[in-house]
Amino acid sequence: MSDIFCRIIAGEVPSMKVYEDEKTLVFMDIAGDVDGHMLAVPKKHVVSLFDCDEETLFALMSTVKKVSEHLINNCGYEGVNLLNASGKAAGQSVPHFHIHIIPRKTGDNIDAWPAFPGKTQEISDIYERIRM
Ligand code: 5GP
């Protein structure tokens, strides 16, 4: 599998690397939609949360935490939003597992939480269907 993120990881496509270790890479997103938008990816090719083994997931989330703490401790940010789309139905456009990291400051006026259209079913009905 050679998606765009595999090619970035392999160094075939240039990227602005923020952090790298044996199992993970964090680089700037090219979207240009919000200041500081980064992507954290596992170097191992996994498509999404669903086919990600626990070791890879742990490595990725450890890196997300490390970079997020760096943003807070050394870069003047006060918080982060972490976003992930797993599956096309959820809006995933690149088939390589990634966590979007959006650095935040008080009053930055970034609306990182979608305006949901409102529920169409009773919460209790959905609860009965999805409870484990
Ligand atoms: P998704 O929609 O799958 O959650 O997010 C994919 C992200 O990958 C988008 O935010 C998009 O801007 C970013 N992206 C797509 N192609 C490239 C690329 O070639 N380089 C970088 N740095 N980011 C990319």
C-alpha cells in the first residue's frame, strides 16, 4: 500500500516534520485551514482505528501526548483539539490512520467542534442499540 502518508514517511514526498521516532511521525498538514494544524501518523501502514493493533495505537497516542505537551510547555499554547476520522462514512480522505492535532489558545475563535444538526432518534433508543 502506498498512500500519500506512506510516501511522506518513506521520504519520497517532502513534509515539515515536527516530531519523529521509530514508530511514529508528526508533520504539518498542508490544508492551510487553521494555524498549527498537524497530523500524527504511525509509520506502519494501518488504514484506520479499526485495523490498528494495540502496540501501534499506544505508540501513536504516546506521540500525540508528547507533541501536545510540547505545544503547551514550550510553544505558548493552552490546549489542543484531537480529531480523527475512521472510515469513509466519517469523512476519512486519506487511507492511513492519522490524528489531527490542532493547537489552541484562549480566544482564538477556532470552531473545532462541528455544529451537529440535531438528533433524529430518542437517545434511549440508540442507547439500547449500542450499549455493550
Ligand atoms: P482526513 O480527511 O483523512 O481526516 O485528513 C486528511 C488530511 O491530510 C487533510 O487535512 C489534508 O489536508 C492532509 N493531506 C492530504 N495530502 C497531504 C500531503 O500531501 N501532505 C500533507 N502534509 N498533508 C496532506
